[in-house]
Amino acid sequence: MSSLDDIKLTNAQIAWRAAQDIEDGAYVNLGIGFPEMVAQYTVEGRTPIFHTENGVLGFGPAPAPGDEDWDLINAGKKAITLKPGAAFFHHADSFAMVRGGHLDVAILGAFQVAQNGDLANWSTGKGAIPAVGGAMDLVQSAKRVAVVTDHVTKTGEPKLVDSCTMPLTGVQCVTRVYTSLAVVDIAEGHFVLREKLPAISFDELQDLTGAELKTEGPVADLTVPET
């Protein structure tokens, strides 16, 4: 196997892969930072409806540089565009939508995901924002919770682990993880490998994963466009 930096997917490619699983008409919340990129890769012929905690429903991709309207931002204070029929509402109403179970999908980043679906995606460590924000509400209320992340940390430690050692955002909430090397489902308390990059073997991927990877039938190749 070549070095991980040579074969792993970029954040844009991970976001593209996650976007392929969003159903037409789904109500979707994208976490702050990397997950926001998913909105750029909506599948042609599908119209997901993106929700942001600060009170917008129906936003589109980021505007071109120089075209920003800074009265139109998402929860991460990034400029957004609006789709026809977009709506604005109070922050409290936005969280009522979340807590009322009206979101079909929440896509978040992660520091760690455990094999039982536990998620840790916030930290009180140096340089971190010392609050979990709306993530706790999202992971307990959305019908489906997915994670987009690198497969390992910058120091090579697994992000898919037996059990989380960092503060939990939610328990047994994640159902699918899109990483820089693979697509992994969480089923019956185990990681189930669905897709992997052709350039990495199963054994090599297992060595980079902090818990056992199970399979259920053939593992598909993880293929993405150049983005």
C-alpha cells in the first residue's frame, strides 16, 4: 500500500460520497465545518431541503466569492444561498423542528465513533470551543445520523474505536460513517464494512481501525470522482 496521504479521499470526495445517500425531499442538517461541504454535491434530480439551527430551511450551496450576502449565513457563520421557497424562523423554532423529530438526516464530523454508534465530536481541550452546541439535540432526534471524517487522526490514531474516550455527543446514534478510506455501517453493535478504496486491503484497513471490522457479503469498491 502507498502512504495514506497518497490514496485517501479528500474532504470534498468524502462529502460527495455522503451526498449520494441523501434521498430526494429529505430534510437534512449539516454540521459546522467539513459537513457543510455536502450541500455542494446534491445529486442531480434530487432536491434535499437543508436546515440550519440559526433559522433557515431550504438553503443551497455557498455563493461565489464576492457574491456573499452576510445577512444570509448558516450556523457556522458561512455565507449561503437560498433556494425557491426558503423560509426563515426563530432559533427556538429551529430547535423545535430538531427536537420534534422532523429531520430525516443529520451529517456531522467526529473525533471518535464507537462500534456501538456512540459519537464524540466536541472537546474542551486546548483551542476547542467549550460547548457541544446543537449536536446533542441533532443526534438524538434526527431519523438518521451519519458521520464524515478522516479514518485516522493526524497522528495516525484510529477514529473508529471500540469505545469512545472523549466526551460523548450522543449514545448509539450513528448508523453510517463515511471516511477517507471506507464506508462503514454500524449494525448490532459492530462496524460493518460496506465499501473500501481498492488501493487498501482489508487487513490494512483493519490495522487502521480501533475495533473489529465485520463484513456481510462482498465489499464494494469505494469510487468517487476527482473533485
